[in-house]
Amino acid sequence: MSDAISVEYLVLGAGPAGLQAGYYLKQAGRSHLILEAGESAGTFFTRFPRHRRLISINKVHTGWSDPELRLRNDWNSLLSAENEPLFTSYTPRYFPAAEDMVRYLADFAEVHGLHVRYGTRIIRISRPDDFEAVDENGTVFRARRLIVATGVSKPYIPDIDGIQHAELYTEVPVDPAEFIDKRVLIIGRGNSAFETADNLIETAAVIHVAGPGSLRLAWQTHFVGHVRAVNNNFLDTYQLKSQNALLDGHVLGIRPDGDDGYLVRVSFSRVAEVVKELRYDRVIAATGFRFDASIFDEDCRPELTIKDRFPAQTAAWESVNVPGLHFAGTITQVRDFKRSTSGFIHGFRYGVKALHRILEQRHHGVPWPSHDLAPGEVAEITDAVIERVNRTSALWQVFGYLGDAVLLGDAPRYLEEVPVDHLHEAVAAGEFGEVESYLTVTLEYGEDHDLVNPFDISAGRTSQEDTSGLDGRYLHPVVRLFRGGDLEAEHHITENLENEWDSERVHRAPLREFLRAQLERPRVSL
């Protein structure tokens, strides 16, 4: 193996997550290399989404000059100390074109001089000692640690009898003219399914979108992977008595009907599981993507989870069964699946930053960045929390999952943007030193927020008269006290229409009173 290319960190994939990881590794001076199968950064976006419009928002005009606040409405830019390049300078479109993302990622790699080797498709990964990745030309790359940022690169094919007769979202023609007067069934209930349906409204005779369970809409659940408003014109045609419809049920089987059609058996969930066989001219499977683990040898193949779609991961985004194998990007969504934003750039960019800090702390003796607070100063903790929740983009974007922490003791420390699950484990393991008690600070939606109609003003965001915050359903700060790993108390800061939690009476004073009551007890030392 003397001819192998050896580095400390090998990053697979030069998409957004791989480039973000490469940026931090270069900043830290770590030996590393990014390998990309395609000829440019962001190869995925040269093909997807198929209809070439991103659903990640790009709000250029915010009225803010603070770059941290602007990132709350910029879902596409990667993080850098230089704050450049920023995606917002590439297009003013709120929902930008996929080509803009391809240009942006190429420029990000070039501007920061990232160490990327393009045209390098890895076909096998083994681990005789260190990790060994072999490309299709036989070149061997060795690394002590491997960060996989390849995304979900393979279509997820559901277990449906006759599914081979369906056209995959990844391959189906996007020209609506090919569907004139056709009866079309789209299997799937996510954005790819609705993006496809919207594209066919003007030409197809009938469009049915099928899938089990109630339709989940992003504007109500706050999970941006659920159906977005930009893709739901199809719902308008359904509700206004067009020939289109949602089928709430399981597709059981697909079989050919002559030379030019298919009979599809559907079990309808809301009609006592009645099974009907319906005829279609075209059947499209838009059922999502999955992680491809086939390149890993058996001795280092990561365990999979969630219908084998994603690699199972610890709170440090490490494989649960392969030490030293970490993950970055959309495949890290297993840790907050359908609850927060790790599956998307505006979420996982902060996850990659946190992963880098975890690796630096564990393997290079670099402590998590922090700043000291004065012992015994409840007012100072209050001010620090209020300042952060009013400015942070990380806690705003990765709500309920990333949090700030105040490690209490003789020399209290304030840490920013720590994955809360990792925080609990790291404190228990002594990775942050001797810590008996600590505070977490997160931004969260209230309990049952997805059951509240956000357009019902009476059930919407609370007024400034409520100082308890307990009834808040919209995004608001939550401060929790943990002692010995156990939750002892929590305080909800009252939500605000402008997301400005700076009122002395409504926000600061109640938080100060909560902290004083919890932290000035004799057994707790600040």
C-alpha cells in the first residue's frame, strides 16, 4: 500500500456538506481530502430536483445588515468566517434554480481553495486498519477517519408487487407533452411527488397521488420536508373538483393491462380498507431516496435504519457499529427525523460545524469554544441568553436539536450550538470537565403545534400580556436546567410576533426570576 494516498480525514462527496466539512478541516490545518465522483462540486444538483426549482428559500431583502440574522432567511449559503461567497448574491429568486446552486458550490470550493479531487468514484471501502477507499481506476486512499457526505443517492423503492412497472422519479420524462390526455398515478406523498403532479396539471387527463396516512403540509408541521406550498397547486385542482385526486391508502400491486396501461390495486385507508383496482396509462414512483451502503465491505458496513434508508448514528454523527466513520449532510437527519432540519442545507451546515468541533475536541485536544460568565451573576446569564436567542441563526434553523449550554460551577461557561443529545452524553462522560448542573437554551415550537391552525388568529402567536410562555405554540426560546443528567426545571420565554424576545417585563424579568429561583439554592454553585 506504499502508493496509497494517505490523509487523516477523508471526505466522500463534494456537495454542500462535503464542502462545508472540507472548509472547517482546512481552517483547522488538518490533513484531509474531499473525493467527488462528478466533474464538479454539487453534482447532485445537476440532475435534481428534476423540474429545476429549489424549495430552499433565498430571501435577499431582509432589512437586516447583521450577517448572522440574514442566515435565518438564507437557506442555501454555506458557513465561513469570511461570510463569502453567499448564495444570496447569485440570484434574487425566492425559490432559486438548481443551476444557481451548482454555480455557487463550485465558487465556494474555488474561493476557499478546498482540497477536492474530482472524477474520483469510490467503488469499495474496507478497513484493514485505517479506512481504505479504492476508486474505479484502482487508486487507493487511506484515512484514519472517514466522513461520508454522499447524501441519499439511490431511489427508495417500496415493497410493492409489480413496482418494476412504475417509472422512477429519477428517470421519468419531465416534458408535460408526453402525458397529454393520460391517466397518471404518482406513488408518493412528498415534494417530489407533488412537484411531478404540478408539472402535469395542464396536460394529463387525470392525476392521482397515492400514499398512506394523512397528508402532511410544511406550513402546519414546520418540517420543511413535508409538502411545501410552492408544490401544492395540485391540491387546489383536487379541492375545486378537477379530475385530480389524492388517494389515501396503500398501493398493493401493479400489473400490465394490455400494451398501453396498468391496473393498480389500492387499499383505501379511510373506507374500511376497501380494495379497488384502477386503470392508469402511466405509473410514477416518487417515493424518495436512500443511502447507498453497497461500497462498504462487510467488516465496515454501517448499520442502516428507518427502512434501511439511512445509516444509524450516534449523537456525534458516528456510525453505531463502525468507530471512526462519521456522517455529514442530509443523511444525518436520522437524529431529528421529520422533527427539525438536519436533512437540509440550512440545518446540516450547522451540524457539520458541530461535528468538526466534536472531532477537534475528541481527537486534537481543542476545547469547544466558550466564554466565561461571572460566578453568581444571574443577570449576566439572563443577558447572555437573551442576546443569543435574538440573534442566533443556528438555534433558529435547527430548532429543538441544536442548543446553547451554560455549564454551571465555580467558573460558569457559555457554549454555543451544541447538539443537545451530544451535550448530555458528553457531560456524563466528562468531556466538558466536572459539570454537576447545566442549562440548555433552545428554540422550539410548542406542544401540539402541528394541531393548531396557524391562520386562526385566536390560536396564533400569543400577545405580550402572557409572561409564562407555557401556552406558546409558535417558535420560542426554552431554557432547561439539568442536574446529574436529569431535567429539574424548564422555562418557556413568551413567543413574539417579530421574534424579538427583549421586553424587560415579558421576557427578561420572568427568565431572571426562573434562574434566580433555580440557581440561588444553596446546593447549586455558580
